[in-house]
Amino acid sequence: MVVYKTRSFSLAAQQLFITQPTVSNQIKQLETQLHTELFERRSRREMTPTKAADLLHQKAGKILDNWQEVSEQITHLENQATPKIRFGISQTVSRILFSKIARDMTDNFPEINFDVTVSNSEGVLNQLETYKIDLGIIEKPLVTKNIKRLSIGKDQLVKAGIDTGIWITREPGSGIGYYTDQYFREADVQPKKLIHVNNSGLMRRIVSQGVGQALLSNRDVPDGVQTTALGDHFSRDFYLLIREENATDPVMIALAKLIHQTANNVNPSR
């Protein structure tokens, strides 16, 4: 899966903390076992996945997820392990929404354990596609094959901070980064300096120190920081992401309903 994503044995080796020959040998063993070529080696640095690799990558996440699930069930067999849902959420969701979801889940589904991983929106989607999580909650309007996207609530963005010519934004792949780029295009803004940070809390703290401006949720603006309304055009959705194969599961349906209710009951004011 890492070779498929990076299109490189050497980059895959770096990410996996193993040697390049080890990666190459494992791919060769896999090709021998499957009796097919997985990558066309055009040059030492250029690799193209074959149709077999496309199919294998699509299924590999589920294979690994099933193996992990079986391993956990065997490990906890004698302890009668309770069901567990793995959530992936964006940083904005983690700051203004998920604590309420966690409270309501604990009250309404005490038998379900849950783990939470915080990432940017594209990172959450990638984790869902590769079966590392079961449900995702993001605010960037991403669409991909085999993933069902449900709007569960609204969030209003505002321009926050002092106009110094400096803008603070999130990294590419994040919801805030996506909407900030959209605002720059529509308002024809050309920042004197652009500061990228990969943490929403740090971005808020920088804005609160008077360094510059940023787009923030109106529910996530630091006390005392001035804001400018952006209107309904920058009202965004929170989205619940679920794999289509799980969309009819009764537990997933019940959780989706609860999350939708919680998101719509959160006070939209600061």
C-alpha cells in the first residue's frame, strides 16, 4: 500500500523505516505469489501501478482491517470484548463538536468503546479509505468512490484578527486551508506574508497575539479578537463519512443519527 501511494521503493522504505532492498524483495514476493506484475518499472525513479495493483490496493485496506479485527477478537476472546468504533475527525471538529458527540455517545451507547484520531480532512478520508478508521467527521467537501458523505450540521466562518497584511492558515488538505484559498481568490487577497501551521489551536493563539488574520469558525474565535462577517457564502457543512459497505449496518445508522442530532443541537454562538 505504501509503494502504491508513493510510487517509489525508496520513499516507501523511508516511511516504513526499512531498507529499499527489503521493500523491493517483498513486492517481488507478492508478485510471485499473485502470478502478476504489480508495477511497471519505467526507470529507477518512475513506477506505474498495473490494473492488478489498483485492485489489490482497493482491497488491501479491508484485508488488513479484517486481520486486525480478528487479532483483537482473539486477544480479548476470554474477556468478551465490547464493540469499538474508530473515529477520525478534523481539528475543527475536535475543538468545537466532538466533545459533545462523545458525551452523547457515552450516555446513549454505553456498551460501545471508541477511539479517536485527529487529522486534517484529507487525512481523515485517507484513513477511512484504508480501513484505519470506521467513521470520519470533517468540514471539507471531499468526494471519493465507495465513501458515503452525509451533511450533519453547519458551521459559519468569519475573518478574525488584525489586518497587518499577514495571514495565518492551515496546511494543504485541511478544511480551513481550503476555504482560506477560496477567500483569497474571491476577495482578490494577496497576503504580504502567509504562515502555514498544522494545528488549529496554534493558529488561534497566533491570531490572538495580533500577528495577523485568519478564517476561523465563529465558535472557535479567541476572546477579545475582532471579527468580520463573511456571510452565508462561507457557511460550511460538517460531513459524516462512512464506507458504503457499512452504511446499512444498524449500529452505524444509529450512530449517524445521534451524531446528526448532536451536531444540530450545538449552540452556534461563540
